[in-house]
Amino acid sequence: TTYRIGYIVGSLSANSINRKLALALKALAPANLEFVEVEIKDLPLYNHDLDGAYPAEAVALKDAINASDALLYVTPEYNRSIPGALKNAIDWASRPWGQNSLGKPSAVVGASIGAVGTAVAQQHLKGILNFSDAALFNQPEVYLQFTEGLITETGEVTNEGTAAFLKAWLEGYAAFVAAHVAK
Ligand code: FNR
């Protein structure tokens, strides 16, 4: 069985190291995982007043998530939490009330230039996803400290040990997804 993985990059930066990490995971993934990006960059700010009339960008976000078997969050840490852009996307996806789209098998990974490797942001995000009724893949954890050139623009991992680690993580994630997706 092939599973569609909707991945969300928490950074809007054109040079995002987390986008590079997402591309690396896509390239290293087992053949039964199809990676499709769920875009968040064009979303307006969430406003509860719009729950009865979602803007097109937010409808597209929910459609993309609903079409995914599982979700993967690849996010930087901003000020010891997740970027506002990612929280905004989560708020849209969680509503309108009673139509939460986030209750899917999910995983969280991230890259940082600091040694903490997004651990604090991931902890916050997992709390949010618990509330959002997502089933979380928790082990192993990916706290990637990004050093210059570790992953190329096209998602090639230049360090053998890191590539092997990410590959093993993907195999665990694929097994978790297979076990959690009701088909
Ligand atoms: C950061 N950065 C950062 N790093 C970290 O390890 N912990 C943190 O709390 C923060 N806080 C933070 C806030 C803001 C507003 C910015 C712009 C950056 C540094 C961060 O790891 C670095 O900029 C990464 O390159 C961000 O990931 P992307 O955007 O390249 O994917």
C-alpha cells in the first residue's frame, strides 16, 4: 500500500534549512511513502469570524490535509516555540468547530542552527497536536543541528551518518503510518 504524506514546512524562508530537511526526507523515503507539500505561505491570518466563510487558501489547506493519509511537520524553532506561520495554519486546519482536519497519524522533525535542534519547538508542537487528536510518532526523535552544507539545495544529505539516521527514522515512520491508517 502507498501512503500519501502531507508535509508542512514551518518556515516561509526561501533558504529554509527545514525545507532542505523536508526534501532530504522525501528523497530518502521508502517507495510506499508519497510526499506532497501542504502549503501554508499564502494563508491569511486566522480569524474566527470567517469560520462560516473560509477563504480559498484555507479551504485549499484543509483539502490538502484531508487528502493526506498522514502528516509530517518539518519546522524551525522560533523563540523557543513554533513559528507563527505554522500556528496560523494549524488554527485554520483545526476549524470550523467540529471539522478538525488534524486528527491524523503525525510526526514532528526539525532543523536548527543551534545545538538544541528545535527540541523546545517540537515539545510545544506535540502538545498542540495532542489536543488536535493526532496520533504521534515519538521515537526516534529528529533534532537536527544544521551545519553548513549538511543538506544541499536539492535535498542531498552530504553526511553518511545523518543520511543513515534519517533513513532509519523514515522506516520507523512508514511502519507507524501503516499501523495507524485505517484502509
Ligand atoms: C531563530 N532561531 C532559533 N534557533 C533555535 O534553535 N531556537 C530558537 O528559539 C530560535 N529562535 C529564532 C527566532 C527567529 C525569529 C528566527 C528568524 C530564528 C534560528 C533558527 O534556527 C535559524 O534561523 C533557522 O535557519 C530557521 O529555520 P529555517 O527558516 O531556515 O528553516
